Amino acid sequence: MKKASYRKEKEMEWNLQAESKYKKMLSKIPLFHRQITQEVVDKMAPQNAQERQSKFVEEEDIIKAFLCEVPQTFYSIMIRLMEDVGFDYKKYEKQ
């Protein structure tokens, strides 16, 4: 099994594969919304990791940040983008 790679930022390391998907997704978000999306997810993903008592931001933390903070109006676009970049979001959706 391949060992995961991480990037450290402000005492929290990011899984590099998850971060790569996140950056790819950000690049597909319309420019008008990109900066605010990045600010929110960059803040929420590490908080989600801390709630899991983890030192690492993983894919689930990024997905949960998107799912809890994106307005309903943009939900279907966000889901399409997650599918495009390979995020497995379905297990984190609220039922």
C-alpha cells in the first residue's frame, strides 16, 4: 500500500492527494465564487480534522466543509465538480 503524502500548514498537515483534488475543484469553480469558497474550505477543513482528533486534513474534511457551507442554490454544481475531480462525497451527504 502506498504511503500518503502530507503538506503542513499552520500546525495542520494536508493529505497531498486530497489537496490536489481540492485545488483541481477550486480551479473549476467560477472565478466570482472561487476566493470565498477557498477561504471557507481552508478554514473549515482543518476544523473538521480537529473535530475528528486528527493532525491531518483528509478528503472527508474537505468534502464536509463543502457540504456544510455551500448554499443550496449551488449544491448541484458542487456535486458535479466533486464527481469530476474524484471526491467520494456520497457517504458524507446528510440524509
